[in-house]
Amino acid sequence: MIINKLGLINFKNHSEQRFDFSSQINCFVGNNGVGKTNVLDGLHYLSMAKSFLGNKDLNNIKKDEDFFTIEGTIDDGEKENIIKIQQQKDAKKIIKKNDKSYDRMADHIGFLPSVIISPYDSNLISDSGESRRKFLDAMISQTDSDYLFNLIQYQKTVQQRNALLKDFAKNRYFDADNLEIYNEPLVRFGTKIFEKRKKFTESIVPLIQNYYEIISKGTEQVSIIYESDLNDHRFETLLKQNLEKDRMLTYTSKGIHKDDLLFEMNGISMRKTASQGQQKSFLISLKLSQMNRIKELTQKTPILLLDDIFDKLDDTRVSQLIALVNQEHFGQIFITDTSRERTENIVKRINEESKIFEL
């Protein structure tokens, strides 16, 4: 998959920008605040229909404007496709492929797979389990449309069950039979999600360990453990056992919406023991493993977005990452950096066709 062109109108700080890209490496250089990361975010929108920074769509409309538009020309190996995303202040977000609107946003996910490596990845280690669940869901959704459908249905069902629990508390009554209606879809969708999360996590652990060893040249053993209520109990049993607890709390306390990924180094939580360098190496290994797995499962080479990471890595890790990029044939790459000289040196070492855009 190759992005040939990108157009941004009223997107974040960009009134209008247009780019014609190299099929291999594209670099955006300039001082902090000029909007380099915002261009990468526009590319991420083409892939995932949302910001990788977690911003709400309306907040990405340029100040004092009424809409933003992102348009990309994408070569899928057979033909060029036009992806257009538009968000107006007073309307729903629209995504079109070749002038035809998607019936559901979810139908677009997986067409243009992507992986981003950025300074914000450190949140995966420091934040709550919610950020790690979202990351896991995004990884799997790019390779499995059924997973995304099940996830959306599960989340809707949890919201409905929670709303009923709150309604019971507000009106001081309780109807267990009425609440039980939601158990069947929760179990059906939740069990499928659990099984796919577990399988996917197990499949990337050996990849992460291999990449980590190459990047860090370290002797530490890293791993990921998938933590879920469903590891030890059937979902139906959990819902029945925690019925009274859910009634008191007014929300569904058990289920795959409480899952987490535990990042470990030598059997101990990485958050507690790993240095910044070790954490960075692990996170890059995690993202490269994601890329490898997407490519294997979809037969599509994801675009690779590298946001300001060369400023955060020492020379050894930069060299190892560049060697991996060469070795693995990662496809089209987009890089942001504050230093044109450093970027030019990095590109020379990768030894591919490149374009540098100064913002």
C-alpha cells in the first residue's frame, strides 16, 4: 500500500497543505510547533479514521473554521483509490472511498494498515489498562473485521446494561430477569474477543523478544502477559457471581472490558524496573512486531509513521532500528524530525529513495 498524495484543509494548524510522496521514505522537518506531527496524524486518519493523539474529531478543525478535509490518493497495487475524510462542526464525520461513502466507519479499517511509533507510546507503560486495551483492539481490528464488529457490539451491550443498572438504583428497584437479557450477547461477543486477544498476544511475544534483542543488544528477557477475567472463569459464571456487586456499583464489574496487558522484563513489571532506554526499546519492538503480524495476516505492507523518535533514541538504538528497517522491508515510511541534517544522514543510511518536506 502506497500513499501517493495527501491534501489537508483546515486540519489542526494547517489551512491548506498538499504533498506528493515518495513510495519509500518521506520526511517532514522543521521547528517544534510547525505541524509535523499533525501531518502524520492526517496520514493516521486515512488509515484508522481517527487521531492517534486521542483528540476528538471536532477539536481537529482549525480554529475559526467550520470543517476539515483530509484527502489521500492510495495505490493498492492494482489501482489508485481516493480516500476523503470530512468533519463539519454541525455534522457527522464522513469517509468516502472513490466518492462512495462507507455505510459504517468500521468498514474502512484494514484497507490501509498503519503502525505509528511516537513519544506518546510511553503512555502504554505508564497509563491505565484502558490505553493498552485500545492499543490491542486497534492492532487486531486492522487484520480482522469480525473482531471489530464483535467489539462494537460488546461495548454497546455493556453501555446498555450499565444504563439499566443505574436506572434501577435511581428508581430504587431491581429486576434480575430484565438485566439477564444482556448476559447472552455479552457472553457471545465477549468470548470471541477474549479468544482472539489471547491468540494475537501469544503470536507477537516471540517477535517482540527477537526485535528487542536486536535493538537493545540487551540480555533482559521481555514478555507480555494477557490478563483477563476470562482466563480462569467462564463469562456466564462471572456475571452470575457478581450480580449483587454490579447492582451495588451500578456498572458491569467483570468482563473483557477490564482486560489488560502486562509488560514484563525478567518476570517483573516493566513500569517498576525498566530504564527509559529499555522501555523505548521494548515499545519499538512491540510496534515492529505489530507491523510484522499485520503484514503476515493481511498480505499488505503497513505504512510506518515515525514521529520524532530519533530525538529520543541514543545512536546505538537509532543504528539498530535503521538496520531493522532495511532488513525487514517495511514499505513506505514517514518520518518527522526537528533536524534536517540528522534526517538526511538517517535517510542515507537507509539507502532508499526519499523526499524531505520542510515545514
